[in-house]
Amino acid sequence: MRPRTSSIFPVALIAMLAALTFWLERLVQGPDGPPVPRDPGTPDFVIDNLKGTKMNPDGHAEYTLAATRMVHFPASDTTEVEQPRLVQWRADAPPVRVSAVRGTVSGDGKELHLQGDVVIVRDKAPGRGELRVETNYLEVIPDAEIARTPEHVVITQDGSRLEGVGMVFDNKARELELRSLVSGTYRPLPAKTP
């Protein structure tokens, strides 16, 4: 079972959150400069029921990002999202859906931490079934194109199952490594009849 690398790597989530955070920060600051400093635990903006779509030059959706709440904290320059859901749309591949209970994006957009029931699903396509990756925590480093977790991971597709503890996914090298306690069950696909 070899997952498509572009399908399970949620780099777009960071890019969209970073761009939205930057835009909202400029909106909050206004023309008179930065806001007056306040309590570090106080957010400078909160958005409920967020939904945004990035379009390609042809006018087709590339990514859709939704969250029940987004909160930016200026003291730490971090953005927290509740129930983040990202859908990647591509003309040449089935949609990929990423969801979690919550997520945190660093102010520079260099790290994304997804926590709680992290699920990545690549929809089924002709000749292959749905690919599903499940874990409880996922750290994404978009510049390095790396996603990793020290947690338990389960990968399923077409009745086959692979699991282990600790995962590193290197998109540039096109490598997926499970670090320990690896086990799996391979279920061959039925032979095609002429």
C-alpha cells in the first residue's frame, strides 16, 4: 500500500491559516498602527464558523478550509482552530480530506499541530479504494514537507491495514516510515475478470 504523497500532506492548511491570520492582523491594527498591548492570554480576534476557499487561476477550487472557531493570540503570535476541516481538490486526483478536533498554527506558518482524532482521507478512485490515515496528533512542517507524530498510527486501504507507533512522512523523499511496533495485514485485491 503506497499512499499518494500529495494526497496525505496537508500543507495547504498552514498556508491558508497563515494568510488569513496575516490579513486579520492587518485588519485589526487599522491605519493607526499596532494595537495597545494587552494580557497575553487575550486574543485580538475570534472568528466563528469560518469557511474559506482558495481558487486556482482557472476559477476552480483548490482548497476549502472550515473551522467552527479560529482565535489568534498576539502575544505568542499563534492561531488556534477548533474542528479544522480541509479539503484538497485536484482535477487529476480524488479529493483529500483532513480533520481534527483542534489545531495550532505558529505565527510564521512554519509549524502546524493537529490534535485529537486526526484523520486524513483520500477518496476512492478507479482501481483503488479509500486511503485513511488515523492518529491522535500530527505535526506538519510545510517548508520541509514533513509530517510526523510520536503517536499510534493506523493506515487502511482496500481491506489492508498497517499500524505502528511513531510516523515520519517525508513528501520530498516520498517516504513513509513507521518507527516501532509495526504490524500489518495485506489483503490482495480480487483479480479482474476479462
